[in-house]
Amino acid sequence: MRLDDYRTSDNVSDQRGQSFGGGGGFGGGGGALGLIFSLVASRFGIGGIIVLAIGAMLLGFNPFSGGGGSGVVSPGTQAVQGTRDATQSCAVDESSRFSCQVLASTEDTWASLFQASGSQYQPATLVFYGGQGMSGCGAAQSAMGPFYCPSDNGVYLDTGFFQELQQRYGAAGDFAQAYVIAHEVGHHVQTLVGTSNGVRALQARSSQAEGNRVQVAMELQADCYAGVWAARNRNRLEPGDVQEGMTAAAAIGDDTLQRAAGQRPVPESFTHGTSAERQQWLRRGLETGDPDQCDTFAAMGIRL
């Protein structure tokens, strides 16, 4: 993807090189279980198995049994601001610069779409961290992968994840990396338009299995929104970019990840959708470039 001449975003914070102690309160009474499911529910998907496994070890439950937390993110902890400014943060390395350019591109794209609908887009903040960090939703760890925190409108990213994306999951290429960021920005769009609140309200009165199904719709919509962003920047796509995105989407389906973890896929436990579903909705966004075509909830018979 050709973004070498694109501006970098000013909405960037940096926690790399900082030290964070363990523990800390996350508010809302959810405890460790609530935190685990909150971050699984709002993240890109690849680390979900890892995070759930951590939950099983710490809390003594089967993460694939359907029990546990609701996925509601509880505000409480404030994000930690870094010492570098946005320009310095974006210049740390090539991955940082590319990430800042992708964020800037999503800002311009969604600002235009929001303006066309008579509203104003409020950008998310990209927060770099290395290994561990702190968000408005609690602790950040690299095993969680990229995630979005609605409490502080932050997209949290350890750029070392891009290497894991390529080496462990076979999803190489700059467009695969851009898809990761655009997906998390998709969650930010859902927060701005009120979808996230509707999802949490519905989950609060649903069974675990039904709550997971609603979460799947939310994640697939974020995939579709990522496709919309790419479609609106089609002039910057290069040969092979779309296939890179499809490869990444296939690599992070719940069914694929559960098999890779030695588990039999359990549809009731899915929180992000199958590989085929993630590819389908990313493709929908790419082909239409229209966020109105991303109503995954209606497609799944879910009424918020």
C-alpha cells in the first residue's frame, strides 16, 4: 500500500520505554475476568486464544465452556501519556511511521464520510506500547494484540505484533498491517455512532452464547469498516494488497485460531467470527466502499 507520501497523524501517544507495575483497579466490579473478556471483545482477534488461556490459568475456568464475563469494558484507569510527541513517536521506526500514516488516512476517510452524513468525526488516538502498557480499560500486554479501548478512544498497538502476524500467522505485507489498524478504528466508529452502547446493553440482558453472537456481529462490522476505508483509498492499493488482507482475515477466524490452539471449534464461544465470515465482510466493505452496507447485525437477525 502506497502511503509513503502521506502525512502522519497528530493523534498519537507513546508508552514505549516506560515501566508499569502489576495489578491496579479496573473499576465496575468485573475484576480480572471482566478485564480479560473486555479486551478479547474489543481487540483484533489473534491473541484471543492466548488471553482466554491466561484467564483459564488465573481464574480456573474453561474459556470455551460459555461461562464467564459479559465483555463490558469498565472505565476507571486512565491511559498513561508518553514523553514523546506525535512527530517523535511516528519517527521511531518504519513500522511506527506506517502506522501513523494509516491512522491519518483513516482520519481523512471517516471525516469525509461523517461530514457527508451531517456529523463530525472525532479521531481516535493511536497509543504505541512495548510489551506492556496501560489503557483506560486496564493493563495492556503484547499477548493481547492490538485493541481498542472506548473509555479513552485509544487504539493500542505494540508494533512487534506485525512481525508475529507475518511469522506466526503467515499474514505478511503492509496492507495486512493496515487492516489491523483500520479494524480497530472501525471499533472507534462504532463507539461514535452508538453501536457499541447498543451492543453492551443487549449483551447485559443476554446469555453468554447470545452475547458472543452479538460480539461476532460487532467484530465483523469492524472488518467491513476496514474494507470501506480501503475502498475509499483504492488509488493507493498495490497488486496483491487485497489478497494480503484476505489472508490476514483467514488467519484470525475463531475456528482457525481454536484449531491452532488444539481445540475443537466451539461456535458458541466465537467472539470474532469464522475465517470465512471475516473474509466475507472485509470483502463487502472493499467492494462497496459504503458503511451502510456493513449492517452485520441485520444480516445475523440481531436487533440492537
